[in-house]
Amino acid sequence: MYPSNSRPGGYGTNGTYEITPMKPSEHSPTWLGKWSVQDRPLPEKTAIKAIHVYDFDNTLFKSPLPNAKIWHASTLGQLMNRDIFKNGGWWHDSRILAATGEGIEVEEPRSWEGWWNERVVTLVELSMQQKDALTILLTGRSVAEFVPLIKRMVASKKLNFDIIALKPERGPGGENIKNTMHFKCMFLNDLLNTYIHTDEVKVYEDRERHVRAFESFLKDYIRINCHNNNPRIGPTADVIHIAEESTLLDPVTEVREALKMVEDHNHVAPGGTGRLVINKTVSYTGYLLAPATTSRLLNTLNIPGLARNHKDIRLNGTGILISPRAADNRVLTNAGPLGTTVDFLVTGWGHFENKVWAALAQPVDPNYKVYSGDHRPVIILAIRRDGKPSDAQKITTWQQVPTGNFVVRTMIAEKAYLRVEGESYQSEEKPSLHPSRRGNFQGRYVSYDRFNPNRGRGGRGRGRSHGPGIAGRRGANAENRQEVHAVDRNGGYHAYERHQQGTRPVEPQDMQFMSEMYE
């Protein structure tokens, strides 16, 4: 077969697998079966006329992605970058996939109902019924981590694949496997060189980059192998782009599993170097609306001109401000402890120079005193690029609610985000309600891309982010920082100092209200 670990052919500079001319005598169903994690014989070469290959993540199954409402933008990339975590991160930790829905113990008996792309499931079932078709599940999930879990998942759905191929550390002949696409093209090369009587090849894939790579691969394969000197006629090859079907984990479950990933990473990280921590930064404290309540508020008011996809307008509707940072005990004594629910009556809406739109609210309980400083309690609905939240207090004319006054339920809570950082890193940002005026208008937070020029290329395995190294950050050296002892209106210098000198690691109590606020 292939006696060395340098398989003929390889991953080319154009981003596709370079094909080696077919040698039918070197390929057999027995050899091909070495790629499969199933112990079952494959059909004879002459029995197969069609090959149907299905991707798993977000093609067949709605695999969970990190929740953008929980994590800082830079951390979304870090979580999915296998170079950040010693254990591989999001796509290489089976606990993340096993936590889908209510967890494997609950979901397996009900076949993960609601988590499959049922249109693709139907296609798999049709492939299973076609006697001359070879039905294949091909995924970049690793053999070492995912074989038992994925076999249980497809078995629960009664999907009977001829081959289930996961990415091994090395190929059947000891070949080096560089990445997911390299593995998939290497497998397809063996597959097509084995079933040389195939007339039809269909590949189902969700990622556009992989769709293009498969198209290029199959085109090159047919060009090289399917001509008069080789014993076959070129097959009909189609790569079908499936719209991505992804979902989210329960917020508490997601943070808990991320903490486990960090703990595992730190367990094997070299002593004192490369250790990670998940830090929490509070943007503000307020009477916050759950996402479903925000949607109902915006839909009920239905204000003309507030298009959801307008490039210059950012929709908000998240709550009523109590403090533009983490509130101290004195503030919470007046407003109520975190987790307190307060019902507000929305009585009108208005705007200031079409720069900021807000809803006017008052507590349903007439005896409840709203703690919002000296300002009227308003819910900021949207902000134009050149507007700012404080302009909401300049609104003087209020329109009636079209459908009549209605009640929204809020919770006293902190609007916060989490991010993965080096354990010794201390943030110097002072969290603020006001987004940065520089860079991408849609981004709420300052990007950390400048910290490391060696960023990943994006995609599922490599985030558009970077490692946790932050030693080069401007001002990280203590001698380059100015000592700022400002007076904080909500608790004096110490509350301000806590934010100036750094965010703090996530604690169990931080997860108490996450399901309500980050659903």
C-alpha cells in the first residue's frame, strides 16, 4: 500500500488536496474500511454506483456554537481555536457536544429531537434505501475523542451509514494528517479509487470554504483520473451547500463546560506559563430585560425607521440603567439585590433628533422607587452611529404606545461579558455603557486583535483570534501606567479601582441568572 507516512499527493498551495493518479490494484474495500470507525464489511467494488457523503456538524446535526451574548468578540474565536487550548478547545472537546440540549442522558432516549437538520436526515434515509449507494458520514471530529458519542447519536436516530469516518491522528498507512480538509480529501481519494464504477458522487457540506475545496478536488480528480487510459467514465460530481443549522447551549451549561476546558488546559500547561482564566467584566447594572422581552418590546412599538439591519442604527432595548458599572452594596440596597424582578409599564416612546430612540417606563408598583440616579427611567431602544445613550434624557416629546400601555418584566442584574485571558493578565479598561467610537460600529467592545499578529485564519478549527499572550499590550508594564485615583459616584475609589486594575475570574454566583439574561 503506502509504506511511508508521506502518502502520494498532498495538500497543495492552492488550498486543495493534490491528487495522485489512480492505481486500482492498490485500493480495495478492505483497505478503505480502515478509515471507518465501524466494524462492518463494505460492499464489493461493482455493487456501488452512487456515493453520498454527509458532513456532521451544522449539516446533519445542529451543533452548538459559542453564545455571542456571553463572550467578548475576541474570545469567540479563541474558544474555537485549537491552538489556544492544550485540549483542543470547543470542537475538540466531546463534553461540549454531549451537553447539547439537556445533556446526553436526557437527549439520547428521545434521539436528540429538534437538534437534527430533518431535511438532511431525510436525504440520508433515501440514501440508505438506495441499494447501489454507499452512504457515508464524514466529519473532522477526532477519532480519539468522539467515536463513542457520535456512534450513539446516529444510532439513536436510526441512521445506518456504511462508513462513519472521523479524523484520525494518522491515515491508514501512517500518513500525516495536517487538518480537516486534508483528511477529508485524502479519504475521498481512497474512496473514489476503490469504487471505480461509481456514476454519481454527492457531497453535502455547510461551510462555504469546504464547499469550494470539495468542488476543486472533484474537478481535479476527474480531470486526472477519468480519461481513456483509465478504466472508468467520469462520475457526475455535485457538492451541495447546506445552509448552516447551528444552535446554542444553555448559558449556564456553556460557561460550566468552558470552565472545565480551561481547568484541563491549566492542568497540562507548563508550570506558570500559558495558563488561562475566564474573566468577567461588567458593562453596567440595570433593570434588564430577557431577550424574548426585548423582542416583544421592539415588535410591539414597531417604530418606523428602526430597521433591524440598518448599518447606521444599532437596536438595543436591553433595560433601564442603574449604574454604568458594577453596582456596589449601597446602590443595591436602594435598588434591590441582584435577581430582584421589577415590572414596568411602558407608557410611550420618543426620539432625540433621530439619533437615539427610547421608551418611557414607570414601575407597576406605585410604591416602588426606581433607582436610576436623577434620570427618568427609560429603555433605550436604538442608537444611531452619531448618537449616544445620554441623549435619551433630552427627549421632550413622547408618543403614545400604538397598542396601548403594556407591562415588561425586568430583573436587577449585571450586563456582563466573559473572555478567556492569560491568568496573569489584568485588564486596564474601565467598562462603560458607551461603546467605543472607533472601529466597527456594530462591535460593543474593543478588539484585542492588535495584541498578536499571528492570528488564526477563521473557520471552525481556527478562530479569527489569537493566543492569550498579551505581554505586548501598550501600557501593560506598570511603570508605563498612570495611577488614577478618581472618585466613583457609586461607592468611592475602591469600586472604580476594581475595574481599572482588572476584571475578576468567573465565580459560581455569576452564573445564577445567566439562563434568563443570555437565552
